[in-house]
Amino acid sequence: MSCKVIQERPRVCMRQAGFTLLELAVVLVVAGLMSWAAFSGYTTVSQEQEIERGRAEAQQLQSVLRAFALRNGRLPCPAVNAEGYETETAGNCSSGNQLGWFPYISVGLALPPDRLRARYSVFRAANATAALDADLAVALERTGDTVGDTTYLDATDLIVALNNASALAFSASRTYLTGDAGAAGAIDCAGNRVMAAAYWVIVPLQDKNGDTDRLDPPHTMGSLCAASPSAPVRWDSDDVVVAESPAQLAGWLRQSMP
């Protein structure tokens, strides 16, 4: 009898130390779920960090635009190419140029890599009468000052242009904003044209809608329309927008002038 007990013990031990196929399957499923959860959490955190970087970049560009306007009495001219310089003709913003890339080098910034470059649009409505002019990308004496006056070609002239821009009837042929999917209505450049913008800057992040272009709806390379800055990040768009109406920028300039 003792011999039989000795022979049975190894079999009992082997059964206790091993796993059944069902137990192995459960372990693999749990491990897979844990890996998926960890990866999903990492992806979400990475996306949030990228969006925050985009917002910080957009805010910096807005600050630079305001400082440029205060110093030069105009907004910078868009860069038609991606080299970072304003596209000008004979020292002035080329006629009809109201949409392009942000002119990083012309405003004193380093040119970022291609994947980080922002789109930029500026309101332009020239008028032969200087006092009625609303071309925000051109420095023009609109208040009647003469060479040598301390206010000649300064921010006061840009304020006049901004006031003129505010008084013009809306036109989709000039820089404008659509809604925010909230109080400002649908994000629809054709069906919900909300307001003119003195400028807008779009910092595109990822190609969320999968069309091989980092600009996401409603933004396109040739459109003067941008979503409202208050628009939330959506499943098909993570573009970050900063913009100001002519009245908003005029108010900031008045408060900031010495």
C-alpha cells in the first residue's frame, strides 16, 4: 500500500501546480485588457499634452501679432510660401494677399518645422480715401498727421482702419469666423458666417479626419473662414484657433498705447 501512495503523490502535485486551458485563457484576456487600458490612457494623455502645446503656441502667436500691430500700425502680411517672410510688393503687402502662412521670421520668431507651422489670415478692405480705409495689413496715415508728428503712421491709424472694418457690411470674401457648435451656432463656413475677424491664426495638430491634411474641418488651405476660438476639440478636428474681431483688437490697442 505504501508503494501506491508514493506513486500517486507526483500526479497530485502535478495537477496542483499546473493551469487548465480555461485558466490560461482568462489570464491572457485580463493581461490584454490591462495592456489596452494602459495604452489608451497613454494615448489620451499624449493627445491632451499636444493640444495644450498647440494652445500655448497659438497664444504666443497672438501676443506677437498684437505687439507687431502696436509697434508698426498694421498687422503683418501673410506669407504666401512657407519660408516665414511676409509676401510684399515694393515694401507693402501684395494686393489681394489676405491668406497664407504665419510670417514667423518677419515678426521676429524662429521658423518652426513644417509640421508645426500655422495658417494666418488678415482682414483687408482698401479704400482710396485714407480716412475710410480698412486694409489692416498696410501702414497708412488715416488721421491726417504729417511726417514728424509723434502719431504719424502709428497704432492710432490702425485703430481707424479697425473701426472702418467694423462698420463694413459682412463679406465672405474677407477674413471671417464661423460658429463654435455652441452659443455661436454650427461650425459651418457656408451656412453660419458669424462675424468678420481682424485676423485669425490656426495651429493645426494632427490629421484627425484622415484626409492627409493636418488642417481639419472646417479649415482648408484656400478658405478665409476659421472656426470660433471657443469651438471645442472634436473627434474630427483638433485645430487650435486664436482670433479677434476688429473691435476687440482696437480696444486692446487703445488700452496698450503709451
